[in-house]
Amino acid sequence: MNQTNIEFNKLQIPENEIDIEWANDWKNITQIFELTDKLEKLFNDLDVGYLRKLTQDSIILNLRKYIWSLKGFIIEKYGEQKLDYFEEFLNL
């Protein structure tokens, strides 16, 4: 594992598994956002009736709402883990 340090209020805190897990989860969420954009473009390229168009818009909107909730969950999850890690690291 590549050992790097993160500066946190001028303290050198070693990168840990939480950082790596967070980066992987964040990468996945970003890819899901990109796929949603691609799906929306593909939907827009279809020649469908008004009701199907509304359904497609609803699908995209619901996907985006879900992705935003995942983003919030990831921030909260790793924020709490990171605080625990900092407390342990600083022996608080």
C-alpha cells in the first residue's frame, strides 16, 4: 500500500483504510452520476410519446435523488469513521 500523509491542521496523519474505502465509494458514486447522464441522453434520443417521456424524466429524477442520498450517506458514514480515527490517533 502506498503510504502517504494527509495534512490536518498541521498534523501529519497517515492515510488509512478509511481514506481508501471512501475514495472507492466516491469514485463509484461519480460513475453512477455519469451513467445517469448517459442514460438521460439515450432517453432523449428516443422518439417516444409524451407519457413515456414523462416516465423517462421521472426515472432520471428518481435516480438523481437516490444518488444524492447515497452521496450524503457516504459523507456521513466516513465523516463519523474519520472522527473516530482522529480521536484514536490523537489519543483523545
